[in-house]
Amino acid sequence: MSVTAAERWIRPAKQQSALVRLFDNKAFLIIACLLPAIGLLGVFLTYPLGLGVWLAFTDTTIGRRGVFVGLENFEFLFEDPIFWNAVFYSVFYTSVATVGKFALGLWLALLLNNHLPMKSLLRAIILLPWIVPTVLSAIAFWWIYDPQFSIISWVLIETGIRETNVDFINTAWPARWSLIAANIWRGIPFVAISLLAGLQTISPSLYEAAMLDGASAWQRFRYVTFPMLLPILAIVMTFSIIFTFTDFQLVYAITRGGPVNSTHLLATLAFQRGIPGGQLGEGAAIAVSMIPFLVFATLFSYFALARRKWQQGESND
Amino acid sequence: MATVDIREVRKAFGTTQILHGVSVGIEDGQFVVLVGPSGCGKSTLLRMLAGLENITGGEIAIGGRVVNNVPPKDRDIAMVFQNYALYPHMTVFQNMAFSMKLAGAPKEVMEREVQKAAKILGLEQLLHRFPRQLSGGQRQRVAMGRAIVRNPQVFLFDEPLSNLDAKLRVQMRSEIKELHQRLKVTTVYVTHDQIEAMTMADLIVVMNHGRIEQAGAPLELYDRPANLFVAGFIGSPAMNMMEGRIADGHFAGPGGAAWPLPANGHAPPAGEVIYGIRPEHLRLDPDGIPATVQLVEPTGSETQVLLRIGEANVSGAFRERVSARPGDVLPVSPDPGLVHLFDKKTGQRI
Ligand SMILES: Nc1ncnc2c1ncn2[C@@H]1O[C@H](COP(=O)(O)OP(=O)(O)OP(=O)(O)O)[C@@H](O)[C@H]1O
Ligand SMILES: [Mg+2]
């Protein structure tokens, strides 16, 4: 009896308030939901980017609103050996550091993917360089590379390997290599941990199958690990290239672009010219000139990472 | 093609003993099925054969050669994994040719051998697909193709059909059997499905808790199970087991029913025993033991009836149609040639 009664009971249609009806309106909802995101992107991303690009075409200096000067800033830069030196060093720094980071990071990841005693502790230790704020590690390197108080020099002298202090950052090439070493040190954890995550998605039975098929350890890496790691390797590499190319903190904190502008990256040079130098237009032009390189790196990732054929199709395993 | 000898093999992971001395002799060309409940150590034994786990104790010989310290690739075996373990970034062709590629075989040989295996398995049209683009059954076949191409002395299968649906499983079962009849390669096959074991094996090895309970031909295990475990494991529906004692040349079972003793000549000693009778070996018999019908399940070809005798549930499977309804009394009697007696304490066959 009561069951039939319950079935018969019909929910009375309630008169909905205007506010409720407003929130049921699809167009209104779309706008309401997108507004915060668009606002944030506009204020913090598009506006600064647009302003930066605009400044690159003006002769603005600090304290003086500039006028549009067309490509004059770029023409000036193209004649400027310091700018070309920064372009060279940015590319060199990025290439060498990326190769170093990936060689060492992959090696570490392969090592950590094995059964090791105290594996989690090791993983935590490896993450350390990345957790420490960059400026802090930059200051540490500043001391490590100090002409007089360098710990490396001290150790080398104490053990009798060298007689004088090592010159890390006082001449051009040693300074360039020292900065690259610091960048590699800082970048390894990101690479190693990301690749480790990739390695762990490879099913152990694939290695067992390869072992039965007669593959040596190197062949297992060459034919199983590497091709299966390639997609994640490409993503991580793109990120790493972008972060390295736009690096600022390490270089600025350790050498400030010196000695004699030999270690300027485009980012540090842009800052140097724009803020302490006051030439906002020129600084912005340097920053804008990074865009082609970054677009190239992104396109590289887009095409190199484009999902391979074997990854496509239904995913049921 | 080779014999496989497993002698007193033991396995421990750390301090936990998994296999406690397992011995099996496998003849050349035999199809051996390792069967047992989950966790009994079947896969572990198979992986030890393959060389993927090291051997804690005992010896394994393939073709007369002790392989305890021989690496997997030199054991001349091929294995089909439960998840197939196909290389996802290689096409079917590349998957099957991989071992030859590693061995540095010339292109024509690879092409020829892969085509040959693909023909056997009906994979010719799929050679350029990636594993993702295949159905479960096709993947299974590729995994077998990869094994066939290697032309091994021994095939190892670890539950190769457990990822397939029931119908495909039956089909692949007969395909594997046919393949074996054709290639006549010694095969060790792991499953926990006793029907698969019964239908495919020349020799069934029933394992439990890291020990072999019984090894023998399928019908031997069905007709003469060595102990309660095998009796309960082999056969479907499962054997009825009743507790009681031997008295006056009868088995006095639940509810005081008197069951005939096995007609094998020698009289068992009096005492507590377990009396086993398979459902399909019960007959409808007007002079039999009265049983109350609880449930009738006609399947068409036979009728399964759940009966109650005393406080024991007994199931029967009858070829004839049974028109009884729950609550009716249905007299049944066992075929005396087909009853089993087990010692209550040790569980061993008497
Ligand atoms: N690497 C390992 N370390 C520790 N114990 C293990 C390891 N591998 C297997 N075992 C244990 O060994 C026992 C047997 O495992 P095994 O995989 O051989 O079982 P199985 O008979 O194949 O079962 P299933 O039918 O579920 O596959 C299990 O109790 C399992 O927990
Ligand atoms: Mg298993």
C-alpha cells in the first residue's frame, strides 16, 4: 500500500528564482566560468608579453616614455658583438647543459630503477638540488667557484694535485664551463626523476621476454628501454631546453654575465640592458629575440613528440 | 625437442619456502600441464624452468643438460607470458623476428621463418600492425608466433588463455593443442583451470602449497585420485565427500545410510574414512539410499540435482530427465566400481 502511494507521489514543480534560472543559462555559465581564467591570463601573461613586444619597438628608457622606432633596436643589436656573444653562449650553454643533464640523468634513472638498498633515501637525495631555491644553490656555487675560498681549490691543493687556486670564473672559457656545470648539477634531478617515472611504466615482462629472445643488457636498453622511453624523453627534453635557454638566476647570481660580458645569456643581457642599464627598449628587443629560438624548441617537441604510431589506437592494456 | 627433468627442486624467496622439493620427469614431446590453486607455485616453477628465477635447491635438466646456471637465452626454450609481453613499439613482424634479429640472421631467413609461423597461426594479414591494433586472441597468437619462430626445444606457457573470454578460450585451447600435435615440441603449460588441464594434457601435475599432490594422465587422475585434494580439484562438478566409518562391509554415512564399498576386492580396515563419489557416478535406483531433493537444475544434456542425505549435501548428475520437485524423495545408489575411499587423517586414498 505504502509502496504504491510512494510511487504515485509526484514532486511538485517549484517556482525557481531568477538567480537559479540565470545559473542554468548556458551562455551565462560559459562566460562566468571562463572570465577568471581569461582575466588572469590577460593580466599576467598576455599584457606583459604584449608590452614587452611593444617596448622592443620603442626607444623607451626608465623614466621616459619612448616613441615607436621600428626595427631600430634590432638593427643596433645586430651590430653589437656583445649581443652575438650572448646568442652564441645561450645556444652553447643550452646544448652542452642539455646533453650533460640527459646523459647523467638517464644514467641515474637507470641506476635507480634497479633494486638498490635504501632506494627511497637515494631518490630523496637526488631530488635535493632541485628543491633548494636556485638563488641559494647559486650562492653555494659562487663560493665553490670563489677565486680564493673555493673548496675545490682547497681540496686539490691539500691533496697535492695542484699548487695554485683553480681559476673558475675569472676568465671567459673557465667561467662558461663552470656555469654549465652548475646548471647540469641543478637540472639532473628533474631529468632523472622524470625519466625514472617513464622507466617504471615499462613492464618487467618485456625485459624478461627480451632476455629469452637472447638480448644482452645493452640490446635490452637499445631495443626495449630506449624506444619506449622516447616519448617521455622528448617531452622532458623540450622542457629542459626551454628552461635552460631562458635561465637567468644561476648566471646572474654567479658571474652577472662577466668576466667582460663573456657569460651573458640572452636573459641576463636583456635584464642588464633594460633594468640596471635603463634601456628598456633595447632590453625588450633582446628578450623578444629569444622568441624564435623558443618557438623552434617548441616546434621540435611538437613534431618529435607527435604520438608515434604504436601508441595510437585503443589503449586496453 | 627434449626431455625435461625437474629433480627435487626447491625455491625460497628470502626465508619463505615456496617450493618444497618438486620432481617431475617430462618425456620428449609431452604436453605437461601444471595445475593448482592460486599461489601454489606454478608460475614460480615455470619461471625457474625459463631461467627467470634462480634455483634455490635441486636440479633442472633440459635435454639431459643441467641448466641451473645456464642463462635464459641459452636454454633453448620459448615462453608465452600471461600478458603476452609483446613489444608495443614493434610491429607483429618485428615482434616475431626480434630473436632472429638479435642473432644476426639475414633478412631472407627472417622473412621466411616469420611467414612460416604466421601461416600456421593465420597472422599473414596482420604482420604490419602494432600490438595495440590487435584483439586479445590475435595478440595471443602473436605471442605464440614469437615462440614458434625460435624453434625451441621446450615451449613454456603461463596461463596464456586467462585474458580471453570463455568462447575464445575454448577455441584457442584446441588451437594450442593442434599446434602441439603438429610441432611435437615438449610443452609445459601452467593453468589453474582443471578443464584446460584435462582437455590438453598428456600429463597433469597437480600442485598445492609448493608440493606435487599427484602427477599422471588426465583420466588416471580422474579415476584414481591419490588424495582428497586431487579428488576435489579434478572433475566438475566436484566430487561428493562424506565423512563416516566402515562397519559390517559397508560405509556408514550421514543419516545412517549404508553405502557399498569399492568393488576392488580387498576390504578396507574398519575406522573413520571419507567416502567420495562423483555426481555423475550416482544412479537413480528404486532400491537405493533415499535422498531428499533440494534443487533441480536441468541443463538439457543432463540434470543436476542437489540432494540431502542425513546432514550431508550430495549432488548428482543424471543423464535421464528427472521430474522430481524439491522436497521429493529420490532414491540413489553409487556405482560401486567408481567410489573412492580416503583416510580421514592423512587424506590419502585407501
Ligand atoms: N618475487 C617474489 N617474492 C616473494 N614471494 C613471491 C615472489 N613471487 C612469488 N612469490 C610467492 O610465491 C608463491 C607462488 O607464486 P606463483 O606466482 O608461483 O603462484 P601461482 O601458482 O602461479 O599462482 P597464480 O595461479 O595465482 O598465478 C605465492 O605465494 C607468491 O606470493
Ligand atoms: Mg601464476
